[in-house]
Amino acid sequence: MLREFWNVIKSFKKRFTLYYLVVLTMILFGTFPLMIVKLSAFIMFIVASAFFLPVAASHFISTFRQFALHRSRVKLPVSAEISDLSKRASVEVKELGIVKADTAYVMGKSLVLGTDLLKKLSFDERQAVVAHELGHIKRRHVFIRSVWVVLLFTVLMLSWSKLYSPIFFSESVTQIILTVMLNISVLAFLFLVMVPINWYIEQDADRFAANLVSKEHIRSALLKFASEKNFEEPSETHPSIAERIKRIDKLN
């Protein structure tokens, strides 16, 4: 059990299948009136959820760690090279933060770079990474992602809030079961449908960086950022580095 769970944690394809199973069994449970179908879907939902909930918890822990890392950043004046690049991109960067990690991200108009990442990169590659993060600001990717989350969540809650199920044990117990299933399924659905949106956003930022700096520099920066694990394996937030490089190579 523990070994299989670890395999699910490591493999994006298995996690993606898990999200799909949770959502599918919820749809079967809420759509088909036959009790045998509902019971079968409910049992499958319980099994799938036993794996999904720890995976979801690991995502929330990772997000919490990201916020904790952001709070620990050292604030510095925006450097001349970043200032010049942001002017070329017509993007305002109000703050430069430095953290001890292998990362780069933006939060609002704050640009944060990791010391472990910077040590790997040449000047041109640093510019390419910064250009990618500026692309997120310029294209308003955080806002776009938030709008999609709100729209999808609203549509889903409206469509699934009217689910009806025959009484299992009592009306109150049935209502509790439906509420728990609904919340788990909504979370799995958002994980599932946000994957292509997140991937598009990252590839859009790559295109922006390639146009602002050069595709050779963003390509080489990605190769230095790559590891054996993430080169071919995508995640919920990023396509694989191999796929990103393939898309960059196709740019004019």
C-alpha cells in the first residue's frame, strides 16, 4: 500500500489518472439512478479518494512551504540589469527578493530569484529566466489563472449542487456523504482541468522570454534547470522541460 502510494506521488500520469477516477466516479454516482451503479461508484470513489487525499495534502503543504520561503526572502534594490530588461518588456518590478533555493517566481510585482539557481546560470541565462518571470507579469497570468479557477468552480458547484441520491442510512447521513464526496470531487476536478491552463501559461511565458532575449538562452537555462526527474516528467503546474524545449525550438 505504501509503495503504491509512493509510486502515485512520484508519477504525474498516475496522479492525473487518480484525479480522473475521482471525478468520473462522482459523475457516475450522481447520474445513474440504479443502486448497484451508485454502490459500485461509491466503493471506487472511496478507494480512489484514499490515494487522492494524501496527494492533495502534499500539494497544500508544498504551497505552504512556498509562502514560507517567500516570507524568508531577502529584499534587495532592483538591479540595473533587471531594471533595463523590465523597461524593455514594459513591465514594472517593484521589488527583488533573494531566497536560498533552486527557484524563480513572481508574486504580484515582486520578482524572487533563488541563489542555488543563479549559481548555475550565465548572465544571458539569468536574463532569460528573468524575462520568463516578467512574461507572467506582462501577460497577467496570475489574474488569468484566478479567473479560470473561479469560473470552473462556480460552474461545477452549480451543476453538482443538485445531486440526488437514494437514502443510504438516513437523510442526514446521506447528506454528509454527498457533501464530502462533492468537496473531494471539486478539488480533484480543479486539479484535473487546470493542468492544460497552467501548461499554456508556462509556454506563453517561454515565448515571451524567447522574443525578449533569445530562444537559445531560455533553452540553455531550462537545460541547466533540468534534472533526471523533471526533464521528461511534467507536473500539474509545468509541462516537462523536454516539451518546453521542443516548443521553443519551433519558434521563429
